[in-house]
Amino acid sequence: QKAESTSGREYLLIYPPTPNMNMPLIDIVDPMTGALLDRLSGYLAPDAMVERLSRFLDSHTWGRMGKAVATGVHSANSFYGSEGNTSQRHSIENEDAALNAAIEASLQEGTLPPEGCVDDDPRRSRSESFASAGDRPVYTDAIRYGQELEFEESLAADREKERKRKAKEEEELLEQARIQSLEDEKQRVLDAKRAALPEEPEKGKPGVAELMLRFPDGSRKQRRFLETHKMQVVFDYMFVEGTDPEAHTVATSFPRRVLDNPEQTLGELGLNGQALNVAPK
């Protein structure tokens, strides 16, 4: 058989089918003890199924805790066999009757169910109810064990979702911090260059070079510099105006000459009255 889920695998471990049984299998399990009370093997017509289940219900009564108690010979003969295995069936029925009597007595005394049915340590949480020896819980109820497994799987899935959510939030916060740091650094450099930029000299004074800068967006900026100013001052002015000189070239119109040495002065380059073209690299 294939068991595609944890619950399916656990069920087959607890209630393994015998080789001579045919599919489909229908098991009737005691909800309190996990005992297999009856097993229907192979395909049954609807009328036969109703008759079989009716016989099972007629042959059992139900205790206060919902535990099945056999009242006579029940249909489990088809599972345990009518020959050679009768003592095994009677032994299981006797154990079921004894457990049911103990549960009834505990209810009358106001105490907890007998040891083995539930965890008797109230200080333990659900996740701590698993015994140290393997995955199995301290109680033997197969149905509750399956529910406990589903609970643990759901809890693990929720924890993983929460971990991924927190990791994503932390990643987004780090990215926002990185972007903000870059913006802050750019603003700091801009403020420093704006503060260090020399004042524009008066027009018509000796030693003044007037330049026209044509930017890639089509705008034009005209400004006066001193002939003793270096090209770095022009580059800083471009940066203040919103154009990064490291990503652009500055060149004269005709003849075209690229001005890329920030240490040369405007007087050395003969740039008085020149129009300079600014283009992306």
C-alpha cells in the first residue's frame, strides 16, 4: 500500500492489513482505546454493508466515555477468524471490559482516567507530551496520536511561515536602510560641493571666463568663472545642477575637444566665451 501522508503511514503501522485481505478495507476502531473492533475486507454491496454494520451495532453497547463494549459474539469473527483465534478475541474483549470498568470507576471517584489513556502530568504542554523514546506519545490512543501528529505538523508549518515572514521583513528593512544610506551620502556630497563652490564673479571684470553648458535634457546653463579656476570647479557646478560628471563627458563644440583633466585651469584651456556640450558617456 502507499501512504501519502504522515497519518496514513502511522495508521498502517498500527493496523497493518494481512496479505490475504482485499481492498478496500473498512476498519472500526474504538475511539478510546484504539482497539480494532472489526474489519471489513473487499467490496461489499450497499445492502450487505448496511447489514454488516447493523450487526456490529446490535452486538455492542457504548460506555459513558464512548468506549465500545461487546454484548455477544460480534462481527469481528470475520477478522480474527472463527477457528483457532477465539481466545485472542476473548482476551481483547476482556481487556476492553476491564478498561471500561476502570474508566467508569475513575469518573465516579472524580479522578483522571487510568494511566496510559492520557498524560498524567498536567504541567506538560501538548508538544511535551511526546515521550523521550521516539515520536510516540505517552498515551496509546491511535486516533489521538494521529491528531497530535497533525497538530505538530500544523504548528511546524506556522512556525516556518512566521520565520519566513520575519526574514522577509528584515531583508526589506536592510534594503531600505541601504537605499537611505546611499541617498544620505549623495545629499552629503551635494551639500559639501555646493558649500565649496566659489561665488560667481562679476561680469566684465578681467580674468573672468563665461561658459555656456548644454545638458543632455536640452537645458542650458550660463555661468561665470575665474580663468584661474580648475575644471574641477566646472565639474562641481555640474554636480550641483544635477548632472554627475563621472557619468558624462564635457567637450568643446568646434573643434571638438574632450575636457577630462580636472587639474587644468580655464585659462590654460582657453575657455573664455566657449559653449561646452555635456553628453552621457
